[in-house]
Amino acid sequence: MQGKLILLVGPSGSGKGTLFSFVKEKYSEFVYPTSWTTRAPRAKESGKTYNFVSEAEFLTAKEGDAFLETDHHYNNYYGTPAREIQEALTAGKIVFHELEINGVKQLLQKLPREQVKIIFVTAGEWSELAKRIAEREPVAPDELEKRRLHYEEEMTFLPQADFVLRNEQGKLEETKQELSTILDSIVR
């Protein structure tokens, strides 16, 4: 029996990281692959979130076909490890992963669509997301504008998702409950 890959996607600032942490705590039986990145760790982030590597290490791994998808945004590289996910899927396990839209598009070219479930997280209008991003980390105005344009591009992917999860300000517990219901329906 083949496993399933569940992808949590959505714009920066939509709460994917918070929801990912919730799922990781509640569903210990899932496999959580460790993405690679060349960006510096944020406060309270550990190697369990990302495999932090140099640009040279990343590019060498990419040349060796080590990733199901890669992306370069905000001046950093990101990649999803192919072997870790493929082994888990072959073993019939559920893999849960947070991913950017560009990465999802690449990944869907390498895995059967029926094996992948996409949960799109949205937190509403750009103004709300900009506020969340600013609260999380200081961002220069030109960088914020790049993220706004990226947000608009990401929102065009919404119709391709299997599930849409609204993560509105002040309703995190309701969002977590809805996410649990979605995950339980996929796992059954």
C-alpha cells in the first residue's frame, strides 16, 4: 500500500508554521521530512525544522537530484528531500510537509496526484498578512512589496487545493479543530 503526502501550503504569514507545529504534536505517527535551506535560523528555530546548509552544499545536493522540489526566494534556497519522502510513501506511511506553491507545482510533476493531498491555508486579505509578517520579523518595505506580489501569485493556486483552511486572526483553536477533521478524513 502506498502512503500519502499531505502538503500544507499558503501565503507567508498565514499561520502554516503554527499549524504545522500543532499537527506534529498531535499526529506523532506521521513522517515529517526535514527540508533543506540556506537561510539563517530564526529565533527559537532548531535543526529539527530545517537542515541549515551553505549555498555550496545545497547546490551540490541539487545537482545530485537529492530534492523532489527546490525553490529560491527571499535570497535563499529551499528544498524537499526526495529520498526521505519516497521511502516513507513506499512504506505506506503518511508524510506531512509544509511547502511553498512553486514547490508544490514541481512536486506534482514527480508524484502521482492521487498520492498527494493539498491543504491551502489562507488568513484573509493581504493587509492582515502584512501585519502578521511584520510581527514575526522585521521586513524592509521593498521586501514586503515582493512578498505582496508573491502572495497574489500564490492565491491563484487556491482552486487546485483539495481543502481550504481559513486561519483568521483570533480563531486559531477553531482552525486547529478543522485541520484535525481534514487530516482524519484523509487518513481514514
